[in-house]
Amino acid sequence: MIEFVDTHTHLFVQEFNDDRISAVRRAVESGVTKLCLPSIDESSHAPIMDMCNKFPGVCYGMIGLHPTEVNDDYNEVLDRMYLKLAKENPFIAVGEIGIDLYWDDTRKKEQIDAFCRQLDWAVEFDMPVAIHSRNAFEPLYDIMENYRSKALTGVFHCFSGTEAEAHKLLSFEGFYLGIGGVVTYKKSKLPDILRTVPLERLLLETDSPYLAPVPYRGKRNESSYIPSIAEYLSNLYGCSIEHVAGVTTGNAYNLFKKMR
Ligand SMILES: [Zn+2]
């Protein structure tokens, strides 16, 4: 049977309050047998853990503070998150973390500080990271350089940069590009970039509830749509959808070791 991993899905958010359980079932029935749930802020913790408890072996949680949620109290928030990691650590990764200067760059300094603190957790606890970056390639890359020697691994989720940026990011050996619905959009430049990137460096993700792939574009996105992204990639790479599933699922297990 074909097996996919949705390496980045927010099925725990309120958009799924009416049908969360059936959204997980639809995913599993579509062959998407593992779901990685990245935190957005502290309030993500309870609903993520609830899903992990309800669907053991299917749902896996991450812990982290999203860059757009870095507010005045971020240091205290991070202190509390750190305690959770130090105490029980049921998490497969630190995420999602990063830098986002698209809407607002007034907290650039704080975003960078929060990002570095959380990268340090990943090193300390030997965990992979899920990185979100928007309008922030230069500062992100500069920070990543400081961690190059530290055996950090992870995924640049929802990659949306240039070909040169893709290759600079992939110079970090333990890292993958997270590819979602955007690759299926007509005006996307991503297909041309991916022609220069092997499948062995890609992970599949939906980023539900946002950015649904064609033919669901504009609708609420959900994890059961992963096969549409895989089918698009199978055409792009000239291989079978089974091959896309096999390679990208292998990549996901390789990165998120606690999921094995
Ligand atoms: Zn996300």
C-alpha cells in the first residue's frame, strides 16, 4: 500500500472543530498514515496532545513558537515551553519556528532571538526543527550558518524562494524542503526550481488549513490532499506516484526519528 506522511499540518486548529476526527480518517484512508502537527503558540499544546492521544501512531506533535506569534512576553512563553521539553518531551521536533517579516518587521530582533533560543533547544535535545521563513532569507541564512557545525537537522517548510536560495539551504546536509499545494499552482516558479532538486531532499506537507493544492485550491486544505501534491510531483519528476511516496516517506522517517 502507498504510504504518505503529511509533515506539516494544523488539523488541531478551530477550522477543524466540526470534523477533526473524520479529517484524520480521510487522511488515513487516502494513504496519509502519519500526520506531523507543528505548534503555533502555547495554546497549540493541549489540542495537539489531544490528537496524539486519540490517534497514537498517526499523529505526532511538535513544540515551538511561530515567528508571527513572538510578542512582548515571548521570553516567558519560551521558558514554559522549555520546561515541557525538559520534563516529558513527547515531541518529534521543535517547530514551527523561524523568521517572518512579511506582515510586520517591527519585532525582527525579538523574532531572531526567539528563533535562536529554539534552535538551541533542538541542539540540546537532539531534535529536528521545522522552519518557517517569509521575506527573511538573508537573516535566516546568516543564523543557520552559526549552526552548520552543530549537526542540526530539519525542514524548510513551505519553501518559496529562488533556485539559488534552495541550493544554499540544501547545503545544510540534514535539511529538506517542505513542498505543498503551492507547487501545483499555475504561476508557481517552484516546479522549475525542483527540476534541480532531487526527490531525496523533499518532504510532502499540506500546511492545512491553508494553501490547498489543485484541484482543491481556495478550499480549506486538509491532509487527505497529500496525494494530489504527490501526483503533481510524479509528473514533474517523470516517475510513479509510488516512487514519490516511497522516497518522501523515507525522508520523513529519516528526519523525524521518533516517528519510527
Ligand atoms: Zn504551519
